[in-house]
Amino acid sequence: MSTEAIAAEKPKRNYNALFGLTLLALLVLLWVILSVATQSFASGNNISNLLRQGSMIAILAVGQTFVIITGGIDLSVGAVVGFATVIAAMLINAGVPVFLAILITLLVGVAIGLFHGFGIVKMGLPPFIITLATLTSLRGIGLLMTNGNSISINNDAFQEFSRSSFVGVPNLFWMVILVGIPAYIFLHHSRWGRYLFSVGSNAEASRLSGVNVQRTIYMAYTLSGLCAAFVGVLLASRIGIGNPTQAEGWELQAIASSVIGGTSLFGAVGSVHGPLLGAFILATINNGANLLNVNAFWQRIITGVLIIVIVYFDGLRRRGK
Amino acid sequence: MTSTAQELHPAPTLEPGRTILELKGLEKRYPGTHALKPVNLAFKSGEIHAIVGENGAGKSTLIKLLTGVMPRTSGDVIWEGKPEALATPHEAMALGINAVHQEVVLCRHLTVAANMFLGEENSRYGILQQRAMVKDAQKIIDDLGFDLPAHVVLGDLTIGQQQLIAAARATVRGTKFLIFDEPTAYLTRKEADQLFKLIRRLKGEGVTIIYISHRMEEVFELADRVSVLRDGTLVGTRNIAETNDAELVKMMINRSIEQVYHKEHFTPGAMIVEAKNLSGKGFENVSLSVRAGEIVGLYGLIGAGRSEFVTTLYGRHRKSAGQILWEGKPVQVNSEHDAIRLGMALAPESRRDQGLCLNLPVGLNLNLPIYKRISSNMLISGAKEKAEADRQIAGLRIKTPTRSALASSLSGGNQQKIVIGKWLAHGAKLFIFDEPTVGVDVGTKAEIYRLFGALLSKGAGIILISSYLPEVYELADTLHVFRRGKLVATHGFRTANHEDILTQALAEKQEKLGGQK
């Protein structure tokens, strides 16, 4: 009997780590190829640029992953980013201290997330629908507030932040670390993280085991909204304007990063490092394609093919054990 | 196989009448369970053949094999003299084998007519001939004497009416062999009469009918022959004229008390929970109590209201009337949270749907109710998490390579141990086990029963729900019988006989007598 137990399939414990290493290897491979193929890729300037490009999607992808793990989806994050740039710009231009302006913007993101939770838990709306609805309405509200114009932010210190570096690493990338480490601890080492997985796997079993399913769902969408608002602040700093039509399609890039990073759209499978790597793989492809003078339209096609290939092989391995 | 089974297993007597389907040593094994032991049986054209047996006796396995839903492990199926593989549902349908299931498996959002012709639509140049199909469907329905419109959306009909449509649908497909799986479970008497008329008419046309039912009076009303399954064994086949209620019931129940039932008696201690005239969705006016050291068994058919009663007690559903007393004090149980805080634990009926997070690790499943306790502030203590999981895995002898293996990779019995095991560390006082041994092999059953004894010895009380009579009979100190949402009888440990309990759970006769007072 005991031999039977031992002979059974190998533990899956290392699967996540292994998958993460595979992604990391892919990223490194891309970097090596691009360094050889182009002269400018390996330059400090370009690397900094790449890290800046990838950082914002990476943070969005982390929030998105929390939601996807519960079996949901958050289509609103791109719109929240655009909306948050408007809020931040208006507050700063109105003379609100930058610190307070950022805090209020983040709270707006939290409120949007809570609203999503309310729609799903209390009104029984599918996540796809409620977040699709906020996607389009937030863009509309932002356009109303700005009359369709961009708001230039007149605070140089605020804009300086996203352009500067700290010990040679762009500040924007430090923000990924700032978000990533607590997110990792939250998802993998707190009971709330466990509940995200259990709700995504089987909400009824979780409920019967005493897990507060509603609160778990509220939490996932709130964190996603918070991440999106934070990215909005970073974007406002980077481009120096508030504009509600910014970050068009970022929700899809965030979902793509998450999925490339091994998150299952059926829920209950995902990590924090996966989506981060996924976001930087996408950023590298875009960056490399630019340097290689590949038609920008091809970048979108490559991204699509990459999603299919990675998810297909991941699915094969999961099924085949 | 026991000698009783041999005695009760005469060769099926073949009357004149063509044999349409013959089973030779048909057998099905799952990993860990022998769901159907070799069955030899011949069905004749134009007969109504009833199959009876307790839940888990192998009836649904037999249907799944005959309709090609699952492949058999060994044995032959001879259809009209030729051996057939029956590997896919399509193959079975092509031969003329169809089934009408207990749950309607049709498209609720399509019209009755669209459902009737689903997969064989009438189309001309690729365009659906909707009007013609509605007309044809209406004609079929009228011919059968069902008073139902063909143009309405199926979901607008009652479940019973949908069931009739499902039956009508099966008749238009060149069906020669039709299986009814508890078709009357959701029907009114009038709808059932219409269905019986249809069945007799099909019989007249030479169609072979397999009729599976728990309701004895229907078996005697309809069937020509009846076969009894028990624990995956075909116990015997009888001509309906040569048998009676009592004989069939005797054949259905295994009389030998197996060694698996390990009963420890404890002196009942303090009252843990009391339900007073509790009513809710699916049950009404149920009063019962559980003391420390006591197993309270709830017996009845599926849908008799037992699961609804315990899930309401557990706060999953709202009670409509009555009172719950916990350790003598009236309490409000508005959510599972309340129930768990009081000290209740529920191992629900369906492992897949309610019990487990299948695609998550064994350890996470085991620890789910106690994460609050093994974490300080918000952070989980990794060491405690591992220790708790390993302790349960070792204590319950859960066969898993590690605590990180996914729950889905374990066998049914070991999955069930997780469902139970997750409450052991929680320290509950009242354990509710809803069908804890469904799909579980005998060895694991014995382990689960021994676990009951261990829980009782620590002063816990147990509510045990089972559709398998020997289980509650041999284990329960108090046995309540449920029928149609009501608690109809109460017995002490082994104070009643099997036949009486089964009659109380099944029979309409009893109900009529009771109705006269």
C-alpha cells in the first residue's frame, strides 16, 4: 500500500517554480538574442526604457491576477488608469499636495473596485458585464470632466519622479518591486491569499468551510482597482497630463501578461511572479520589434501567437502531468 | 460472492419472444471500486423490464454501459445476435438504444419542437423548416395524448411536462430499446399516468423498456419482469406475477451484517443541538435532537428532505419556521459562519460540488476551515500549516504522495477522507455527515466508521445521512426516517427491521393508511 502511494504521481509542488523559471529563461533568451541582433538593445538607455514600458502593465497584471484567480475578470483596469490620470491631474492642478492627491486617487480606485464587488456579489452580475460597464462609463465620465481635453499637470517634481532612477534602476521599476513583494506575501503567505484560490476553485465548498466568499470577491476587485489607480498615478507622472482616453487596451495587455504568466482563466491557478515576467516578456517583444524595425502591426500578431503557444503548452503539461 | 447471491441468481427464464439484447458477463470496475460485477441478463423485445436496487447498487452504472456513456471493463453485449462494442453514445443511438434520464437533458432555451428534432432538423437548402417542424412535433405530441403545445420554449413548461417531452423525443428516433431512469421522480400523478400510457403503447409496438424506479407500486403496475441489483451484483430476475413486495425488498437489502460496521456504544451525554418544529425549503416540521456520544441517523430516499434539513441547520439556507437550540439555548444560525462558530461541521453530500477544491493541494483543502487559527495577524505560519496537514494525512491514512498533491489526483475514498479530515482539527462538537460513503470502497468505509467512534469518544455528536439502509441501521443510535420532506418514523438502535424502515421510506400504501388516521 505504501509503495502505491510513493509510486503515485510526482508532487506538483515545484510546478509553479519550474514554470516561473521557464518564463525567466524565455525572457533571458529574448534579451540575449536582441543584444546580439541589435546594437542598441543592450544600451543602458534602452534597458531603462524597456523597464519603464513594462512596469505599468506589470502592476496592472498583478491586480488582474488576483481577480482571475477567483474565477473572475476585470476589464475595467485600462479605463481606471485613464480616469485616475484625470483625477490626479485635476487635484494637483487645484493645489492639493501631491501626497494627498495620490492618496485620493488611490481611494477612487478602491471605490471602483468596491463597486465591482457590489455588482457581482449583491446584484449578481457576471464580472465580465459589470467591469465592461465601468470600462465604458469611466471613459465617458472622464471625458465629461475634462470636456474631452487633456489636462497638463503643472508640477515638475511630480513628473520628475517617473523619469528619475534610484541606484541606476528607473523609479517605475522600483514601483513594481514595491507592489510585487507585498502582493507575493499576500497571495502566497496570508490566509486571504489562500481564500482567493479556494473561492476560485470551488466557492460552495469554501462557503461550507467557513470562508467568507463575498468578502473575498470584494477584496480581489478592490485590489485590482487599487493597482489600476496606482498605475494611473504613475502614468500621469510619466506623460505629464491627465487624459481619460489614455491606457486604451491596457486591460487586454494585463490579462495577456497574467495568462502568459501561468494564470488560468478558469480560476484557482496563478502566482505573482508569473504575471510580472509575462508583462516584461511582452514589453521586450514590443521593444525588440521596434529596434528590429519590424512593422508595429506585427507586434500585435506576435503577442497573439505567443498567448496561444504558451497557454497551449501550459495546458498540455497540466493535463499530461 | 456470497452463497445467498448464488441461490437467488437463477438463470433468467426466457419466455417465447425474441431476445433483443443479451448481456454476457458485463462488468465495470473503477479504480478502487467494483461498480458492476459480471451480469448475465437477456432482454426481450416488447417487454417492460424493471430494475430495482438501493442507491449505489449499480443501476446507473448499468445504464451508462448500455447507452455507451462509459466503456465496460469486460463482458459482451449481444444486440440482435451480434456482439457490439457500445463505445459511444452515438453508437448506442444508432442501434436504437435511448434513455430518458431523471434530470431532463434538453435545451431549456429552445422550443419544444426544436428539442424534439435536435440533431435531425428538417431543413431545405440549409434553411430550417421551422413551421413544418412545429407541425410535425405537434402531431407527435397529440398522437401520444399529451396536451402540450409544440411552439413554446421548453423552459416554460413544468419539469414534469419537460420529462414527457423528453420521453416523446425518444420515441421518434427509431428507438427499439428505451431506458427510463426514475422518470416519475418529479411528475404529478396525472403526468405519470400519461407517461405510463406512452410506455404501454411503446411496448405494444415491440419496444423493449427498461424501467428504473424506487417506487414499488409503479414496478408492479407496469413491469413484466423485474431484476434486482445489490452492491453491483445482479441478485436475481423475477416474473412480476411470481413475486411480491416483500421478496423484492428482501433481495434489495443485504441481510448479512458485514464486518465493516464498527459500532461503539457510548452513554449519551449532554444535549448538543435540538431542532424544534423546524421548517424550510424541502422539509417541514422536523423535530429532533443530538446528544454527545450519539449517532443520529437520517434515512430516506434522495430528495426526501434530509440534506435540506441539515443544510438549513447549518445556516446555508433560511429556515421558515421553528427553533434551533444549541446546548439548551436558542440560537440564530444565519450563515455557515454562525454554524461553524457554534461548533458545527458539515461534510456535504457532493464531494465534487460542495466538499473539495479539486484543483488545489490536499493540504490547502485540509486546512481551509482553520486558516484563521494557524495564522497570526494575516500571515500564515508555514510550519503550522505543514504540520496540521501532515497530521491529518497521517492520522486518516490519506494515500497521497505529499500534502501538495492536488485533491483531484486522489481516489474517491481518499478525497472523502479530506472532506471529513478538514473538520477534525477544527474541534467541532456536532459533525454532520451527508452520504459519507458514496462511491467509497469497503476498506475506506470501515475506516470512516471507526473515525465516527473516535469522534464520539471525544464527546462529539454525529448526524449521519445515508440512503444506504444497512449503514444507518448498524450505526445510528437513533434512526429517523424521512419521506417527502417529513420525519415519518423514529427508531432506536436496531429496534425495527429493515423491511419496515424501507416501507416507511418508500411506500405510498403507508401514506394512505396514515392519511385515514
